[in-house]
Amino acid sequence: MRLPTPSRLLPAVALPALLLLLAGCGGESGTSSETADVPYQMGTPVSDSTVALVVSSEYGADTLSAQRYQQQVRMSMKRQAPGQQSEDQMQETHRQLIRGFARQHALRGEAKAQDVEADPAQVNARLEKLKQRYGSEEQFQKQLARNNMTVDSVRSLLADRFRQQQLQRQMAENYEEPSSDDVTAYSEKNRRIRAQHILIKAGENAPESEVDSARQATAALVDSAQMDNVDFAELARRHSQGPSAQKGGDLGFFTRDRMVDEFAEAAYALSDSGDVAPEPVRTRFGFHVIRLTNAGQPMDTTKARKQMTKERRQQAVEDQINALLKDVTVRTNTDVVSAGLRE
């Protein structure tokens, strides 16, 4: 049993280049956005107005200030399109930030417990690369001073991230090698297909009347598209509100991962060229009529094995991190953190 260490207040780093640098040191799989099943435990709320998050476990405790947390929220929201900044999306952003902070806490603690070391030469090389972004040593020192940091504290942050990265590489080795049958099934599931579609727009936040109108219009188009000798391309040119309308709705060849999940599921469920999805397909863009034009060929098995192995390595990392997170307790300041999580 490892005894907890005193709570650490993580620095409110505002060095843009450092933030970019650390973002590139994430390791095997980066930060997961899967937050539907919260793997950590929720503790009692935080009452200190200067604190946003406290995460604790047998590794100790880490604290994230309200100022730093709010800065991270603003940075995350800037990367999103205005149409995505709904209340649900805001809560999802908060949940991702919570998970990311808890994740770093768990990885940091486990790396220390396993005596994972960072290569000093690698740390120094990355530090020198960071310094070069500021033109001169003087400018770099001024930027550090503005953020109440020192070269040693930056070096410590870099070493910490490299230790986490090394730990994730070790975790990635604990994966199950895919069998020949696994590869064959994967290559079939991930074949390249070709399809046409007709899109009637209805955004995620569209009024119900607009959604109903789009659904009815698309249902009528499905009926038309299933008629014998119909010219689907002409239907698309006349009715589709998507960018492929002038091409008769042709999307070219694509793989499953290139389309949103709902569209991919419906398109890959079609088996023969000329088949039309029997119902309108709803995505965040609106309603689609989908017609398969080429059932495609299975993915090359060598490529399939390589891609499948990569995915299994990533999943092995996520599974082990989730196991660590089960022993982590998260406490939030509900005046600062709007994640929609019950304490």
C-alpha cells in the first residue's frame, strides 16, 4: 500500500508554446473523449472558490485552480464551431477536462510507483526546442517569470510527461495478438465502399417543426429512390442540400471511419450495389437517403492486421488507465465546473 503524499497545486501554466509542447507528449493514445461511463468516483463538493478540482487516490492528491481550469475551458471552446457550443457540448467539454486531469494524476502516480524514468537527454532536447521558440534566453526567462515558473519547473513538467508516455508504451504491450480469423473479419468490416446520398438539413438544435419537415421530405425521397429505373443522381441534384448535390450525391469511395457513425452503420448494412437504405438516416447534419453504388473489396489483410494491432494496443492502454481511475476520487467546485455529474 502506497501512502498518500501531500496535495500538489499544479501551476497555472500560460506559456502557449509549452502548452503545445505538452499536448504533443500524450503517449500511446492521448486523452480519451469517452466519458459516458465515468470510471472514477465522485466525492463531496469543493467549497474553496479558488479551486476547481481535487483528485485523490493512494498516489496522493492533485489540485487544479479555478483560474487554470477556466483558462482550459476557454481554450477548448475556441476549438469548437459555434454551432457545437450547446449546453450538452459544454458539459462534455467539462467532463473531458475532468477526465484528463484525473488521468494525468493516475498515470503520474503509477509511473512513480513503477519507477519509470524519463531520459534526461530527451527532456533537455525538448527544453532546448522550447527555448528556441522565444528567440533568445532573455525572452524565455521573461516569459517564465510572467508565469511564476523556472527552468527547473518546466524541466520537471517535461520529465513528468515523458514518464507518462513511457508508461503508456509499456501498457500498450499488454494486448492480445489478433488471430487470422479476427483479421479476416476486420478486413471485411472495414472495406472501402462507394455511395450516393441526398441530404435534407436539420441541425442538432433545429426546431421540432423543422426536424419533422425534413424527416417527412426524406422519407418521401426514400420511396422515390427505391422505385425501378429512378435516376438517383437526378434526385440528388434536385433535392439534396449537401455539397455533393451537383455530383449527383456521389461521395466517392470511403472507409467506415471517414463517416459519422450513424451514416457508416447504414451504408455498410447495404450489401448490393443499387440498394437504398430503407429508412431516412439521421445524423447531426440532418436526414440522409443513402444508396450503395459499389460494395467494395475487403481491406488488404496486411493493412488490416497492422491497423487492428494499433487499435488493440490503444485499447489495452485505455483499459489499464480505466482500471487505475476506478481508485481515483474526484471532487469538483460546482460553481466552476459545469459537468452535469452528481457528487
